[in-house]
Amino acid sequence: MIRLTGRLLARTFPSWGKQVARIRFKNVKDNQPLSLPGLAVGACQPTNHVLIRLKPFMLAVILLLIGLVGFPAPLKSDLKGPPKYSKQEIHRAVTVYAKRYHLDPALLRAVIKVESNFRQDAISRRGAVGLMQLMPPTAARLHVANIHDPLQNIQGGAKHLRHLLNFYHGNLRLALAAYNAGVHRVKRDVPRIRETKVYIQNVLAYYHTYHGHHEVSIEL
């Protein structure tokens, strides 16, 4: 329901008097509709109503203001999802973070291949997120600000893999086993978990492929 008065128009549009073709103020009975050319407005309750004829431009401005007040435009942050990167950008990120954490880029790519098949928005049933399939608690310990950002996800995964390699004194199989099954399940040997054994085989196989057929043992 819209109520227009001379005071409201004067306050909103200081020069409205010059642009209005004809404005007539009169008293009408209660519940008599307020008539605007080109706009149907419901019955008004107050006794002092305004019968207004406005130029199309002024009417359009009023409708625009009403729309802006009633329906705020969404913010860009409401529309944007997780960032997406090209294959080249992902490849560069793998190279950069592998160098930063003293890893072979081929190993990092192999882990990504097995973990997510390079799907940037991958989320597992257990809640692991992104290219490196980081669990939220692990990402928090690694100080990953946005686990859904693929570049931050790669950095967190590379940092985590370096920590595991240091913890197991460079033993790649144990580090991969812990990446898959958790440190609490990996002591002196690879745990007897079929999923973990297959995981290690797959990572080492892709490592061998990405490394340019450099000799890498894949025996368990």
C-alpha cells in the first residue's frame, strides 16, 4: 500500500514542482482508491489523499526507488562460489608448493590424481575436501584459511605430506599410508588395511608415470 503526500514528494524530489504536469490536492472519502496514471494502487485509509499526474520519467523514478527499498540487490559475495583455476594454474601451483616443501612435483601430482582425480570441488563422503582431500581438522592444524580454495588446498596438502615424510624419516610408503589412514594407524609398517594398500600402489604407479618412467619401486 502506497501513501504519497506533498511533503514526502517535496522532501524526496526538491524540484518535483517543476516537473509535475498537474497536481491537484483534494479531500476524498475514506477507502477511496488513489489513482496514479499507469499504476494501480490499493485503497488508502487516511483522509487526506493526493491525486497526482506525473510525467513518465518521474513515475519511473518513484517505482525504481520503491523497488530498491523493497528488494535489496544481492552482494557479489553472495553469488560467488569457490574459486576455479585452469589446468595450467594448477600445474604451476603444484610446482611452486612442491619446491617450497621439498617434494617431487611428480609425487604431489600423483597424490592429487589418486585423491581427487584433479577435481577442484571434490568432497568425499567422510568430508574430505578439494584436490588433496584435506579433512577440516587437518586443514585447521595446517593453518589453511580456505579449504575450498584449490591453491590453498594444494599448499596444505603439500605441507601435510612433508610433515609426514619428516615424521617417518623419509619413508614414502609410511607417509602415504598415514596420509590415507591417519598417523594413529601407522607405526612401524603399513597397516593391514586393503584400501590403504591399494592407495599406496596407485599413488606410486602414478608417481612412476609422472616422473617420466624414473624407476620407483611400488612393492608393498
